Amino acid sequence: MRHRLAERDLTFAVNVSPVQLRSPGFADGVLDRLAEHGVPADRLVLEVTESSFVHVGDLAVPQIERLAEAGVVIAVDDFGAGRHRWATCAGCRCGR
């Protein structure tokens, strides 16, 4: 079944928590799972809340950059809902 899903033109959106973004191996783990299941990176949209940038700040940027460079789409979810760090968000390669 996993191979049939990888062949279909589906996009998966997944929410990411600040705790996950703090984990140094998070980006590599995501990329490893995509490769393991044969899913192209551009089929994954990771939704990062604006508050993740407030709680994690600069720790999130390397994780997001690593994923974006591999082709994963990064979406900022709930932007404008609370305190924001536009300077940090603007420095990332967010696709949505």
C-alpha cells in the first residue's frame, strides 16, 4: 500500500509542534521517513504555527531551512493570531 500512495498525486499537510522543532534530528527524521516510504518531499506540507517562532525562535530556522531545501513545503499556520516574530518568519523559506 505504501508504494501505491507514493505514486498518487497527493499532498499531505502535517502540523509541527515547537517541541518537534527543538529536536536537532527532526528534519533528518522527516526526510528519512519520506525516503523510506518513497514519497517525494514536495508532497509534504509542514504547518508551523506562528507561536512556534515565538517559543522556539532561532532554533526552528535550521530545521525549517533543511526541510525547505529538500523540497518540503513549509506553511505558517495561524499567522496573525497572536504575538508574532515576523523577522524570524520572514527569514525562513516558507512556501505558504
